[in-house]
Amino acid sequence: MSKTTNPKDRFDHLLKVIASERFLKKQGLGNEVPFFIFPYPAEEAVGIDAMRASLVKQLENRGVRVVEINLYDLSISLLRDRGIWDDVLVAEPSIGKDELKELLQGVLDPETHLIPAIGAILASQQFDVFFLSGVGEVYPYIRSHNVLNNLQSTAKEKPTVMFFPGKYTHSLASGASLDLFGIMHDDKYYRAFDITHYEI
């Protein structure tokens, strides 16, 4: 299916794809991890949030169980669990952006903190597909490609769909890249599929 800019058409396609047996059984992926990117214009974020909530309900009505993790909410939860959320709020106005970025990147490191927390959530639930959202809200403290790279050993049994406010582009010259908000180059990531091109 070719990309469409009509939100309803994209929603309908997404519903059909995710509810399909081919998608849920990870068919046609070769030996690749079942990671999918749903890119969308950043200005549609509010509408996409509403769409995603509706999508979860419609999928569950079709017997497809979804577990959704918002990276922003999970990050705040981790900071609170470690007893440093209030400290971060107090420190933020008085320290530079680079210092804050360094602090949060250490505390929210994907390999040592974020991915184990995601793994624990996934292990505690029965589900058919995993939705990952909140990508734009955690930038630049958490980078999309780092999350996906570290998730490969944790979330490979079921399809994962990352809702990405930007562009996921492929070219022979530069390979594949995640461009957050359509302008911020979030480094290269090759192993995900653009779900808007997925053939049922």
C-alpha cells in the first residue's frame, strides 16, 4: 500500500495490518526482528494519540491484545522509583541543558534501566502486539534508535510498533534514518519496517 496523508485512511490501514494473521504471526520478515515504525507528522500528535487509543479498543474487540508503553510516562515512573524525580525538578532551572541531559541519560540509560523496565512490563502481561509511544517527549534524553537497538533481545517474540513523530526514510546512499519531527536526524536504524508500506 502506498503512503497516504489522510489520517483516517492511515488509521484504517493500520487496523487492518495489525489485526491480520500475517502481521501477528510475523510472516514475510525473513530473519528480521518484528519492529515496525508508524511515522506521522509531528503536528498531528494530538490526533494520533486519540487514534491510538481508539485503535487499541478496536483491536481488542477483534481479539488482539495490545500492551502500550509511553516512554515519557515510564521515564517519570523510573525517576520517581529511584527517588530523584523531585530533585530533578528542583535542579532543572539552575543547571544547563547539557548537564541535565547528561544526568537524565545516565539515570534513564536504555541498556541498564529503560529496557529492563520495559522487559518486566512485557513479561507480566499476555499480549499480541506491543505499542511504544512518547518518543518525541523524551528527546534528546532518550534516542529512538538506542531504544530499538536495545529492545532487540527483549521484544522480539511479538510485533512492536513504535509511533514516531517524524520521518522514517530509506535511501541507497544513506541507508535508513529516523528523523524526529521531520528535521532532527536521530541517527541510523536499519532493522525496522515502515508499517504504512506493509502489505496484508
